[in-house]
Amino acid sequence: MLTASSGTATDGRLYNPSAAWCSLNGSNTEYLQVDLKSSVTITGVATQGHPTRQQWVKTFTTKYSFDNIDWYDFKDGESSVRTLF
């Protein structure tokens, strides 16, 4: 299930021929959230720009939660710093 802090969350799906999810005001507090309904291993994240406009993500971070209340930054390996992609 997709939810977003602004805009239409389902526009965040890959290969949408007419739309893309974009933050409404360019703030670094906006998000696109994917609920996978169970604990799974994620092996990759893909992004793509808007199909007809010059809009795309330049950097992003990821967080995870087991209860949708407490959120944790994804960190690469033993690092104590959140990973910026």
C-alpha cells in the first residue's frame, strides 16, 4: 500500500506513463511510504523521473518501522550515519 505526505501516492508507482509522485513544495520532510504488510528483505530501490516534465529525485533517505510508530534510519552496515542515496 502506498501513502504520501502530499500529492497522489499511486503516482509513485514505476512506469506510470502520465504521472509521477513529486513533493508538493520541495521540502525534505515530504515522503512516499510503502507498507509491505510484513517484515521482508529489500534488495533495491528504484526511482524514475516524471515521464513528460523535467522532474526527478536527486537524493533520498530510507526509514523503516515495525509498528508504523517508531521509525529508524537505514544505515549501511555498521555505520552510525543514515545512508543518503
